[in-house]
Amino acid sequence: MPEGLSGERLDVALTRMLGLSRSRAADLVESGAVLVDGHPAAKSERLLAGSVLEVDLSDPRPVVEVVAEPVPGMRVLYDDDDVVVVDKPVGVAAHPSPGWEGPTVVGGLAAAGYRISTSGAQERQGVVHRLDVGTSGVMAVAKSERAYTSLKRQFKERTVDKVYHAVVQGRCDPLSGTIEAPIGRHPQHDYRWAVVIDGKPSVTHYDTLEAFPHASLLEVHLETGRTHQIRVHMSALRHPCVGDTTYGADPELARRLGLTRQWLHACRLAFDHPATGERITVSSDYPDDLRTALERLRSGV
């Protein structure tokens, strides 16, 4: 390793040594293609003088192309030269990925003629945060390079307000609270995440808005943004999102409410505009399936 890189973050060192983009360097590290002194390392690890770097640039991962395909039901909630914010329907992924053949937000924007930031990996350019395929609601995409840089920083520094509404089984005690529990891959099931000792720090704040005989409507504020965070944290409290059978929800309750997915909706997103600094707040109403299920709960089903 060149002496001038001592003390640098690993991902920064790779960009300087190999001429890679920062996102490409981070992808290499996260995929396990970079070893420091023979061991995998985190992208934020600081390098020491004399360290030996091994980098595998073969990248066996399949190249995933963005297919411009209209997404029925996806609405644009906010749009300017820097940012486009959409109302993502259920059943739509944020971006293409191996094994996913359905519609994507990135593909839908491309089909509608939107040009987005070229920052980030090819298949997820402009994507600064994601929603699960089974979660609907507000999602922002960067259109300019300055927007991509600014929004990624805001998410990292936790200055973006991410507000969800969730209907969970049972009644939370206390009615309002904070869940601080690390999240990582489930030790037995690759497709699930779980609260694990060596997981990433994860913080979820919740308030009960309405309580029903068998469920509760919560407003949830995410302080961190881990994969499946709300679903994992609520399941860990034995209050899984209604309809979320992956994380232990009662399928019979979901059937009575007419749900075929988890009752979880990203209802509000607030961020500082990358160009003006103005606070932008964008909101989304419940889609029909979630609204119907909530009405059935209120009627005593």
C-alpha cells in the first residue's frame, strides 16, 4: 500500500489507487472482494502504514440492466431539476437486482422520460434510499449529481425525516417508545433479517395512533435505515406488522382484512433541498388495500 494512503478510509484509498468511483469501491468492499492483511474489512476502516491490500476486480456478480418499463399506479409527488419523489406502489422494487423480474422505480422513471443522477452502481443510479417491494409510499430519487451527494449525506447524518404508518398485531406496551436493537442477517434464513448481537445499530421510534381489539395503528420514525428495520423490530417485540407472514404475522388476521402484504406505508419524507437548503416535505395517502384493511379494523372485524 502506498505510504500516502495511511490513515485513509478503505473506500477512499481504493478510489485513489485504482481510479474507481466511490460507490464502486464501496460495492467491492461490501461484496468481500477486498482484503486488508488477509481479512475482510469495512469500507470505513482506516488503513495503517504497511497494510497489504488484496483486491479482486473480476466481479462475478451479474450485470443488471435498467429496463425502461412503465409502472402502473406510480405517481410523481414532487419534481424539480434535482429531485423527483414518487409514490411507490406495492409490488415494485426500488431498482433492478439479480432474480427480480418485476417493475422498478428506476425503470418506471426511465420509461416516463426522467433523467436521473449517474452516481451509484449502474442498476441503482440516483437511488439514495429504498423501500421493500412489499412496502408502498414516498421514495426520493436524485436527478443531479449534487442531489445524489447531498441526499446520501443527509441520510447518513440522519437529518432526513422518514415517517411510516404501520398496523401491527396486538397493543404495544408502552403505547409510545424507542426500540434500540442491532439488525443483521438472520442466522438461519438468508432472506430474512433479525435482531442479532453483531448487527448494525438500529433505532426505531413509535407512537400508537389508534388501538383496536387485535391490532394497533402506529406512527413510526426511523432514526436509522436498515433493511426490513420496522418489520424486524416490531416482530422482535412480538407485534409483527399485520400481514407480514415472513416475520410471524397471523395469516388468518390478514385474510379477514383482505391483506396480501404487510400493512406498512412510507407516508412522509422530509429533507433539505440540495440546491436551496429549503426543507421539503412530501406526503402520501394510504393505498386502497391498506385503507380497506384499516376500515375493517375500525368496524370491528
